[in-house]
Amino acid sequence: MEKTPESQYKIRFSDCDPFGHLNNSRYLDYLINAREDHLLEHYQFDLTHSYKQGIGWVVGSHEIAYASPAVYNEVVTIQSALLKVDAAMLHVETVMTNSNKTQLKAVMRTKLIPVNAHTGKREAHTPEFLVWAKTIEHPELSEAITLQERVMQLRTQFKGENTK
């Protein structure tokens, strides 16, 4: 099963600042929307269906590093992965690069807390969900390293690939 699905998106004018750079807050929208697309397209996991069943998540935290600007009309590649899952949390990483994946644009790590969508109260992941989620967890990507260490790791990876 694909553990790091990816897709491409075009940076829109309305999402940019006066310099033509993607507005900092809009990175979150692109990255979150890409993860939602990946869940549906690669895992047939529909968030609308989950919410109707009372299964939901709230953001516990976002940590984002901006490496280089995404600019108006540029096509970017966004990749996402589930770093870790347990009864109380999902830890997701999304990475934005240029279209051919040679330049890092941004990396975001998000911790999501499961809640009952009907009551709004924290509720542990069900055993059935955990079994499924473990199948898409990407243990080779370490959640233990800091975001800055991850940025350096990706930059080194891109440099290595560009010298081949």
C-alpha cells in the first residue's frame, strides 16, 4: 500500500501575497487539502462518511517550516504520510516541493486528536481504526527527529538526487 501518496496543485493568484508568493497561512490549506485528497484517492477513506459516523479529529498542533517560496501559477507536488498512530493521536507529515521534486518548499507536521464528531469530546481511536491506520503508517519516517532536522534531511536528499 502506498505510504507516501502525492499529487500536484497549481498555486492560485488569490492565495498569493503582493509579491506573488503563496501566503503563509494558505500553505496550511494546500497541505491539509492534499492530505484529504490522498486519504480518499489512495485509501478510499472519506472524511465526510467518517464524520457522519461520529469519527472526527481536531488539530492539536501544526508545526511548519517554510524552505523556499511557492509562487503564483507554479505547479507544486504535495506528499503526505502518517508518521505515527496510537489510541490518542495521529501524527501526519506533509511535504511541498516543486513539480519535479528537486526543491523543498515547505514541511508541515500535524498532530490530530480523535474526537466524537457528534459530542465534540475527545474519544480514543477504535481498535478497528488502529488496525487499518497501522497499514498506512510510515515507520521509516521518524517522528522522533525535529522538524528542522527533517528539513535538513530533505534538503540533503534533494542535493544528492540532483548530483546523480
